Amino acid sequence: MGLLTDHRILVTGVLTDDSLAFGIAKRALEEGATVALSGAGRGTSLTRRTARKLGDVGEIIELDVTDVGQIEAAAHEVAQRFGRLDGLVHAIGYAPPTCLGSGMFVAPFADVATAMQVSTYSLAALVGAFRPLLQKSEALGGASVVALDFDASRAYPMYDWMGVMKAGLESLGRYIAREVGPDRIRVNMLAAGPIRTVAAKSIPGFDQFEDTWDERAPLGWDVYDSSAVADTAVALLSPLMRATSASIIHVDGGAHAMG
């Protein structure tokens, strides 16, 4: 038996096979989970193609987190197919180009609002919509929500408004954990070190993270290896961490704690 045998898990944000979400979905399948993926808009076709590399994926669900109707429809579809949810992985983030690499005084509020809705508020939107299914979890310790994060305890070069969104995500995760805890639903943030993905390439100056992270991390850091992130996500989704909630779990070689 695997750590996630009989678990039914929805993983959002799988676009390409180098994404953190893909690695998490792959490890969840290896540990016995039944996995559904979600995609948004034109990206859904890319999610479908990438899913073929995973093999036994249960469903591909169209889910645009800016569309209330789609969120409700996705929850209904998962209810019809799965009946319950034991795990939800929030791996969704987007900021318009003005929000990254230009400082804090360039992006208009409309762009900041877009980044907030997609990258932060979407966690509340999804947990709220899927809460009835998460409440039905049959897993030991109940259901688990894992939100992919990036250390928001300091200001990083070029990250700008997305850093603010991650800080908001961390705070939001704590508040949601407080609210859904009595339903046997735990909510944790997984703060990964920089990994070279398609999404990372859209961040101006990402090579600054690559150049310094390995030097700062006591354990070292490989920007091409996301396996530790996927393994930690599996642990968070499993009953092994059934008493852990409202926490930020850092998987970054220890760099976040160094001066």
C-alpha cells in the first residue's frame, strides 16, 4: 500500500511536465492516489497533453479560477466523478508583466487586482467550493489542502507584486485553516525554493535566484530537481502529517533562514 492509497486528489496548475504540480501529481499516483487535474482556458489542451505522460489520471477538469460559474461546475463534476476529495493542491499563480521586474510603482491597480484574484484569492474560492467534498474525506485525519508558496518573509529582487501575493497567500492559508479545521480539513503552504520551470522563466531576473540560492542554502539547492518538493507535498497530503495545519513548510535547502 502507498501513502495515498484510496485518496482522491485534485491537482491544479499542471501545464508542462517540468512544473511542480506535475511532479506532485506523479508522486501522488505512485503512492496509490486517484488523481484529477484541472486546466484553464486554452491551457486546458496543454494540460490534457501533459496528462498523457502521467498515465492513469482520472479526469481533466476545466477550471478558470476567475470564473465563478466554472468553479461551481468543477465542484459539481468532481462530486459526480469522485464523490469526495481527500486532497487539493493549489498550484495556481499569475501576475501581469507590469507586476514583475519593474518595482512597486508601475503596475496599475487593475493588474495588481488580477494577480491577487488568480494567485491569492483563488485559494479561498477553491476551498470554499470544494469544502463539502473535503468534509467527506475518509482519510485518516481528514482532508488536506496544499498551496504552493514562495518565501514571503523578505523582499526578493524583481519579484515585486508577486511577493506581496505570496505574503497574502500565507496569511489567507492560516485564516482558512482556522475556519475549516473543525471540518477535519487541514491547510498548509509549501514554500519551495526556486525551480527552473516554464513559469519561473517568466520572472525577470530569475537567474539571480539561481546564482545565489545554492550558496545560501546550508543543504545546497538544485534548481533542476523538484523531487524533494513533490515528496514533501505527498507527506502533507497523507495521514503522516494529520496534525499539521496553518503552517508554512519550507523545502528550500534551508535558505529562507539564512542571513
